[in-house]
Amino acid sequence: MISIEFTRARAQATRDTQASLAAAPTSWTWSQKTVIQWDAEIASLDQFVADESAKRTQWRNAAESWQAALDGIQALTRQVASIGRIHFRNDAVKLALFEALRTDARDRAGVYEQGLAARDGWQEADPAWTVSAGVSVGTLSSALTDALAKQAAHSAKFTAWRRAAAALTNTAQQVDADCVAWYAESTRRFPEGTSDGDFIRSTVPRTTRSESAVGQAEISNLSVNAGTIQFDAAATGATRFTYLQQAPGSPAFVVVQADSPESSFTLMGQPVGVHRFKVVGSNSNGSGPESAVAEATVSIAAAA
């Protein structure tokens, strides 16, 4: 797997070295690419990096939204199964419908299927029955419909991210090939032991150490001061961190900062309530497992 960070650094070093060699007394220019063209290629690579990061953030947010919808379905399914068995305990036929319900799914498809079964059993037993005030069979039906919409949004965002990631990889491979070609021609022209040859070899990086897989992220040193929340993040092998927050009243986590090189995170001006956080570490080889959820309670609002 190509390292985007290394490729970008090598391209910049190649561009800068070419600019130096173009000056007197060496006055050498590479026929295949000018310094201006290097600038354009590096800027294009940076844009592809930004686009991939943005699309990945959108995909992750869609995944969190879909998961939150499924969590709601599972919670409601468990309510229906548990309370329904009590409510219909004197009606053997209807009781059997609720006793047949399962609520132990661990995957998204299973949670959704169990929700459907709960809705269908509810409809057959008594569609007018309510689990609690304002919670009817229509509530579960709406939740199932909402989950389908969020699944479709997740699929679209995932496809968009995959395309952005492929475009970034293709661009990085082209930049890498240009760097290799430049280095091969320049070192043939300027042998080792010459001032220009040694300058090239000492300035332009050629190899990078392969990065290891990223470990599970951890959150530590969580603190709250009025409306300011701070904590540290760590993950074996990580060079970047993505921070997610579920604010009070929010149904799902959202990315609040993506691909940050900083392992400390601060949010100011946060509202009163319980804030939940997750962190994901990553490097050029990909992302590691997300951290356990950490909670911070803001009890005093920040001063206006």
C-alpha cells in the first residue's frame, strides 16, 4: 500500500531539489516536468487528500446515524417483547406471538429483521395496543422506515468515499511514479561523489518504513471545566486521530474533527448535559478499532 504522507513529502523534496538544480551554476532542468507543474501536481494531490477525508467523514457520520436508528429499533423491540408477554399473558394465542420474538441480534441485518418480526407480531396481536404513552405500532413502523432510509444514505456515502479513495490512490501512484523517474534520471546525470549528486541523494527520500496496523484507540485524562471538555487519545501505530461526539439530545455520534495529527482534543462552549466521545486512530495503512465510549458531564454552562 502506497503511503500518501511519504509520497507527498517526496514530491515536495523533489520539486524543491529540482528548483535548486535549475539555478546557476548547475542550471539543470528535468524535461518531463517543470517546477510549476510539480506545484500543480502537489496541489492536486492535496485536494484529493482533502476530498477523501471529507467523504470518509460523511460516510462515518452516515454509519453512526444508521447505527443509532438500529439501536433505537432494538431497544423498542425489547420493550415490545417484554411488555407484550405481560400484557397478553392471559391470551395464549397472542402470548405465543410475543414469546416467539427474539431480541438478541448482534448485527445490523439481524436487528432489523427482529424489529420487523416485532412489528408484524404486534400488528397481528392488537394494532391498537400501545407499549406506553405515545409508543404505538406506528412508532416501530416509522423507526423501521427511517432505518431503511439511513441505510440507503450510508450506502451512497460509502460509495462516494470508495471513489474518492480510489482517485486519491491513483493520483498518489502517478506522483510516486514521477518522483521515481525524476530520481533515476537525476542520479544518472549527477553521480555519487559529486556535490550535486550527493545533494540529491541526501535531500530526496527514497524509501519509507512500512507502518504497522493501528491498535484500538483509548481515551484518557478526560476533564471538564464549565463548558470546556478536554481529553487525550492514544492508539498504537496511529499518526492521526478522528474524534466523534454525541452531544446531549443528539441521536447519534458525529465527527467533530477528522484526521488530526494532535493526540489531545479540546471542545469549548459546550452545553449542559452528558457528552459522549469516541476516537479512531489511523495511519497510511488504515484505521484501527474505535475506542470505548467516554462520557463527560457538563453541569455548568460556559460563561457567555
